[in-house]
Amino acid sequence: MNYALQTRNLVKKFGGFVATNDVSLNVEAGARHALIGPNGAGKTTLINLLTGFLEPTSGEVILNGTNVTQLAQHQRVKRGLARTFQINRLFADLTVLDSVTMAVNERLGLGARFWKPVASYAEAVDEAAHLLATLRLLDVAHEKTRNLAYGKQRLIEIALALAAKPSVLLLDEPAAGVPTSESRELFESIANLPRDVTILLIEHDMDLVFRFADQISVLVSGAVLTEGTPEFIANNPKVKEVYLGEAISV
Amino acid sequence: MTTLALQAGLAPVRRADHWRPAELVFWLLPVAAYFIFPDNLVLLTQIAITALFCLSLDLILGYAGIVSLGHAAFFGLGAYAAGLLAAHGFGDPLLGLGVAAVVAAALGFVTSLLVLRGADLTRLMVTLGVAMMLYELANKLTPITGGVDGLQGIEVLPLLGPFEFDLYGKTAFWYALAVLFVLFWVARRIVHSPFGLSLKGIRLNVGRMPALGTPVNARLAAVYTLGAAYAGIAGALLAQTTQFVALDVLSFNRSAELLLILVLGGSGSLYGALIGTIVFMSAHHLLSELNPQYWQFWLGALLVVIVLFARDGVMGGLRRIGARFGANGGTK
């Protein structure tokens, strides 16, 4: 089996509290893999371990077959691991185009060029414009990020991550905080993401998870409770117990 | 804008890196000032030097968001470097500027490793600490620096061969203005480059940048080193044009006043640094003439009033006035 992202016996302790407990995750290349679990299950900690924001107490993170456990965040991005944030982390005073161009610059290795103006690197600006077109953000390209509706801002989160041309994309609750009126457009954009990008989706919204994922891992108290196809998870009594009261329907 | 982006439906916008007419007018002001105030060339030269010093702080604070209360460390080091060179027979002014830039940049690079470790408050302490250490070093090393008496015996050779530094300060004025303009032009290119854009990104959301693949600390170290070099050159200009280095080039007061000038002008805008310097130093000059004893009171009052009406400094105020009248906005 060809895995894009794996963890081996990943453990993270905060003092005496075990936030991540011996997690060995296998995300197949090209998969739409969802990570679900109740509040406090350790989903965000796991993301932070995968991206390098946190250092694990023990265990390994393997990206496309390479051990990246010792690499810093930006080095993992260079190797194809990008993420979005649960709460928007955008550049409020930059225009949408400038933000995304900045991200494209970094991938093309132009980020430290200090002599010619941004606009003179046409390949970067063009690519940013294309990305905005794919996410239907082109009409607001010259708007400042702060002036956009929240749903649009969620799309910029995704655009910034895609600018890194990732082989693995971590989507941390992409629909969080988006009003229902704007969520359809967002879901469509996520469904239309290129198939060669492996996606690990962390999500509360079961509707989105079951519509989107072909593989689901259930995280409870920092450990993987069970994994399988959406049908398997939906009919799993252990999962039902954890989500007692929450309706799960396929 | 590029053709592909245009085809994709992007409206062309006015590129920020193109020179605006207002900017050209701005740079004619010092030339006009030379003819209007021929008796105040020393003050005008001081303004140009302080403007360059302020520009260096703007690069690290306004663009990259690194707070510093010890920027005089680099200014003073540059002043002593150029001063000592000229006092020991190496009086070529441009050589002095070059050496000052290299020495200050080296200190900037080394201390950036300390400065980048902490958050804002830690940075204030570290920058303050470095400047205090240099101040006491210069104070103690009397045989080399002259200590509290200042460094004397500086003999600067004619600029580029023919231009001697005259008593009226004409050469000094054009020299300082030319250096300011060239370095401003360089800074302007840098802030509009991809590197400059990434600095803005770091200031606006430092937590996001690693997720874009940006090596944040390397970028910050680079701009801190650059800012230090600029400050060193400003210090060297002061030493060369006054042929003297006083201990207070390294003083806390100089660092703090600089921060004040930048906030007054509007940080994060290159012209803010220049305009802040012009406003502050002109007010300083006029008020101390009008009211030699209590001028600081009026200067304080002026600062409070300006910030009351324009929280983002003179530049922010101008930009809003420009926007209200539907002009192109302020210059950037």
C-alpha cells in the first residue's frame, strides 16, 4: 500500500496529561480521509504534531515515505504537507491576491527575492490568479481580506494552503463558523479539490464527513478507537456509544 | 498586471511600486529648502541623517514588526567606526560609510539571534540591553573613544576627490541628502519585493507564515541586519559631517526619541519615517527658539495633539484626507 502520511506510535504528553496516545495513522495516497472524534479527543494536538507545530514526546511522522519528525513546520510545507486552520489565520490588511501571491512565492522559492517588485514575477501572480479563479475568488482579488464575508475568508484559508501545491492537505474543520447560507459553496470547493492531493479532514460536521470521506478514523481520548469505511463507522456500536445522542446517517 | 491574470478577469490596478507624482514633489522639497534656508544647512543635514536613522527603524519595526528600544546601538557603532577611521588617517567618506555599514550589520546579525528568541517585551529588553552595554563600553574605553569628552581629531577627506566639506555645510548637506535618497530608493525596492511582502505577512500574522513554507526567523534576521546597516550609515554620516562623535550617539534617549518620531510620522510607511523626522525636528527647532526654557512642554503638547487626531501618525492622517477627497490616497 502506498501511504502519503503515516504516524508511528505517536505520543504527546503535556505534563501528566496524555493528549495523543500511541497513534499509528495510515493515510493512503489520494485518499479522502476523515478524522473525527468528540471535543477534547486530541484532534488539534494531532494536527499540530503532523505539521510540526508541536514536537512529539515519542513516535514518528512519515510523509511520503520520509521521516519528517525532526523537520520544522516550513520544511514540512516544502515537502508537500500543507494545512488550513480551524480559526482563520489570514492577512487582514493584504488584498486576497497579495496574500495568495505571497504563498505562491514561497513555494517557487521567490520569497527572499528583494530587488524586483512582486508584480514582476509574472508566473507567481498568474498562478495565484488561477488559484483564485478555481475557488471563485477572482472577483474579490483586489479586496482587502478583512472586508470579505466569513465564508469567503474560509476559501482564502484553503487557497493559501493550495498555493503550496501540497501532496497532503490537512483541513482543520474547514466549515467551522460558516453560516449555512455560505456553506454549500464551500463544500463544493472542497469536493472539487484535485484528486491527486491526499486530504486529511478534521471535522465535527458529520454531514460533511460522510459525504466526503472514503476512510474514517475515530479519535477518542487521544487514541484511535476504530477506523474504516463510512458504512463501517456508521454502523459501529462503539462509535455510536461515543457519539450517543448525535445522529449519524449515511 | 500580467496577461494571463488579465485574461482570467483581473482588473488592472495601480502598481504600488510605481513612483507617484506626489513622491517626486516630495523629493524636490529638500532642494527647495537648500535655497530658501541657506543659513540652516546644518539643521537640514541633521534632518536628513535622522530621517535615514528613522528609515532604518521603520524597516525593522514598521515592516517586520520587531520592536526595539536600543536602535542607537547601531547608529552609535557606525558613528564610532567612521569617526575612528577618519581620526586614524582613513578619511575617505565613502570608505567610512562602507565600514560603518559592515560593522553595524555584523552586530545586527549577531544580536538578531538574541532578539528573535523572544516576544515583544523580551525584545525591548534585549535591544535596550545591547545599547546600554555599548554605551558603557564607549564610556569606559576613553583612550580609544574619548569617553565623555567625545571622539575628536576626525579629518574627513574631500568627497569623491573634489568636494571638500566646507564651513557652511553645503557639501555635508548634499552628501547626506544623496545618501538618504539612494538608501531610500533601495528600501523602497525592497519593501515592494517578494521579500518585503513576506515581511508584511510576518507582521500581520506570524503564526501563519511557517504554514506557507516561510523560514520566519531567517527573514527577520535578514531585515534586522539590513536595518542595523542603515542605522550604522546614518551614524557614520553624523560623525563625518560634524567631525565629532559624542557619547550620546549611543544613548537611550536617542533610541527612545527615534521610536517617538517613527510613531509620529506613521510606522509601516517609508514616507512616514521621513515626514515624522521633518515634523519632529522642525518643531523641536522652532519651539526651542521661541521658548528656550520650556520648549519641551510645547513639543509634548504637539505630539499629543497629532496623535489625538491621527492615531496612525501624520502619514495615516494624510492618507485618510486623501481618501476623503477621492484622490489616489496617500503615497505609500
